[in-house]
Amino acid sequence: MEYVQSRVTTLHDLSGPLPSAPTDRTAVVVPMAEREHRTDAADRVFSTLERLNPARVVVPLRAPAARVGPIREWLSTYDLRLDLLWCDGPRVAGLLADAGLDGGRGKGRDVWLGLGCATDEAFVVVHDADTTTYGESFVRRLLFPLSRGYDFSKGYYARVEENRLYGRLFRLFYVPLVRALVDSNPGPYLRYLDSFRYALAGEFAATAETARRIRVPRGWGLEVGTLGDAFAAAGFDGTAQVDLGTYEHDHRPVDGTTGLSEMSRAVGETLLRSVLERGIDVDFGTLVERYRETARSLVDQYALDASFNGLDFDRGHERAQVDRYAAAIREPTAPDDRLPAWENAPLSPAAIEAAAAADVESAIDAATADVRGGDDD
């Protein structure tokens, strides 16, 4: 247990009572994929939200049409003011195309759609549906600084599960890369990125005004992209980070199309683009080696910390991950995939909500017709 402050205000879990929070003026955005339908973790999340009773819950859903009906039926069993926002429907796709915003699908795209529809409340909280340790404290703690005049709050936690250290992409990629950049460019933006104890956490909260000012990358650069615009909208003085205590959810492999190696490319691209667009000079000729040196030193520190706590630790595996992630450090070349801030978007959240609602009904009607047709056969 510690209580040291960072460059941004840091609120610690010191085993006190749950803080008061304006849940009655809050929309909670819970992005979901089809795989989370009826899981124990998702049930825990929505059952907990029932007790919290926020003003609104928005669920941006990524799923095929045939799954929309069963998922809506399941979500309707929870006593919540809940809006299902099917992100893959044809009407939503048409609206995005007409606005020049068609493109890749991903979690960031879904969160962006949910944010737009959630900002009719005073505050917005965003978190995942796969957290097996989810509790009422998550939303309350994220909201507390906003009710005290802050504009943006970010969750943090220790990822210690199965007797080992997790949070690998943050520990072994983000932290050493940012520190290597800070060493040669100790300006305010990089110091801001270096202030967060878990910068890649997906849990954050913002005032509606701040949420409307955030540009969101479509895919895995979501968390880094959010911090970049939070710096512009809230800055050091308007930002807090909040200890969410114990946190567990599914782990990704290092390799594969959805693995950490692939994620590192999206995170690195988004991070380095945000640095360059602020006029910060980056020496790409030496950056990879400076990253490796910083990361190797951190691996040694993690090894000692793991030994101190009796945790399993594979130093060779951690160093191998550093080598894999180093390939993601390069000058950004991919097109900027950020969606516009809602305050500048060429379409309205109301139009998205209406299109998504119509898409949901159409998907359910089509599925029902298919069942009836099958019965007739």
C-alpha cells in the first residue's frame, strides 16, 4: 500500500469506504463482442450495474445479425435503462459511409459510436464486459474526481494473476518506449504519457464535454489515442488516475492476428503519430536500441520484484517479447484511422441511435422469418 502522487493526481485504494459518485447523471458504455454473450464475467458486470443504477447504459455490440436477437433478449433481463447499439448493421454502415467515415471495424470504432450516444448525460464511464473481478467500486472511483472538478480520469491496477505478472504490452512495450522518448524529449506531452500507472487500461471516465472532444482510433490504438486528446482537453490539472484494486480478465497470446505482437503495432503507430503531430522530434535511427536498453533494464527489475513476491517469472520469455515488440517501433506510415471528435463529427449521435435501433429490429425480424421458413419446410 502506498500513497505517492504522480504528475497527474493519483487516487489510491487505502481500504476506505466507497466514494460518493454522481451515478444518476452518468452513462456507462460497455462495448461487447458476440463472445461475451451470457458469460459469467458479463453477467457480473450487468448485475453490478443494476445495483449502481446509472442514468443509462450503452452497449455497442459487434456481432453478426443472427446473434443480435438472442443478445438483446439476454440484456433485457437486467433492470437497467439499457440501449443496445448494434455497430454492424447496414443502416449504421450507410450513415458512416455517407459521412466519409466508413473504414475498419474494431473496438475503437464501437467505443466511438457509444461515446457519441452517451454524451447526453453529464458524465461518461467506459469499461469492458469481460472483467471477472468487476465491482461497484469501479464506476464510483472513476467518477469521483469528475464530481470534484476534474475532466478525465483513468483507471489503474496491478495485473497479477496465476502467480505471475501480466500487463505485458504495457510493461514491456509502452513504458520503455515512452521512457526512451522522454529521455531525449522531456517536454510536457511525453511527461503526461509517462505519468500513468496503467496507460493501456481500458477503463476511463470523462465529462460529456471532454468525451465529445476525443478522437478515437478504430482499433487497438484506442487507449493511447484517448490519452493524446485527454492531454489537449484536460491537461495535467484536469486529469486524475484512480486505483481500481484487483483486476482480472482474459489474456491474449503474444503471436497471432489478435495477439500482443499485432497489438503492439497499432499501439506504437498511434503513440508515435501523436508525438510527431505535436512537433516533437524523434530520432528513429536510435529509438529502437534505446527502447531495447530501457526494456531490458525493466525486465531485470520485474524479475527481482517477482522473486521478492514469490511469483513465477520467465526472464527469457520476457526478453523475447521485447525483441518482438521492437519491430513495432518505426515511423508511422499507415493512414490515420482516428474517428473525429463528436463535437466536429459530420453526423449526429441521434442519427446513429435511430439507425442502430432500426437495424436491431430488422435483424430480429429477419431471424424470425428464417425460423418460420424453416418450420414451414
